[in-house]
Amino acid sequence: MSALLHDPTFWTLVAFIIFVAVLFKPLKKALLNGLDSRIETIRSEVEQAQQLREEAQTLLASYQRKQREAQQEANEIINRAKQDAENHRAEAEKDLKALLERQKELAVEKIAQAEATAVQEVREIAVDLAIAATEKVLAEKVTGSLSDSLVDKAVAELPQKLQ
């Protein structure tokens, strides 16, 4: 063993071991502190990522809810528009029927007026013809005292017939 104490390689080995032992504690501490800080950084980043993920999910749910509400509102607007269109169509149909009925009544009224006018004209023509024919017959057949008595009788009856 004494040879070992005089051997420079042995002392180099001892010095190296002491050197490593002395450096190991602070190096271990620095290395562990570095790893701990890195772990802490990663942990905070993971927590932050989880928070961001939760916020993103909340926003996604909110947007999906808003989208459903917008779709529902759009469907309601479409349904109201369809109902309004149906109401307008029914009202227009009703108005058209009423207009056609009024036009039909006006046409019937005009036809009745034209018919009454035609009947009146025919009567007037018939009366004129009858008067002309009677005049002609009376002028040819009735003369003298008979004509005088008929005229007197007609003049006497005239006030009664005019009433």
C-alpha cells in the first residue's frame, strides 16, 4: 500500500474523486434547480394551455348556441313570411272574388237597365204606331157628328184619366 501512496496516478484519482464530490453537490443542486424550474415552467404552460382550451370550448359552445339561436330565428322569420304570404294570397283571392261579384252585379244591372230601356222604347214605338193607326182609321171612318161626340166624350174623360 505504500507504493500506492507514492503513485501519482493514485493521487490523481483521489483528487479527481474529491473534485467530482465537491462539484457534485452544487452541480446537483443547480441541475435539480434547473430541472425543477423547467418542470414548473412546463407545468404552468400545461395549466395555461388547459385554461385556454377550456376558454376555447366555452367560446365554441357559446358560438354554437348563438348559431342555433340564429338558425331558429331565421326559421321563424321564414315561417312568418310564408304565413304572411299565405294570408296575402287568401286576402287577394277574397278581394278578387268580391271584385268579380261586383262586376257581375254591375253587368246584370246594366243589362236590366238596357232591357228596361229597350222595353220602354218598344212601348213608345208601339204607342206611336197605335196612335198613328188609330188616327188614320178615325180619319177615314169617323166623320161628322160622330166625331164631334167622340171628341167631346174624350175631352170630358181626360181629367179622370190623367189622375
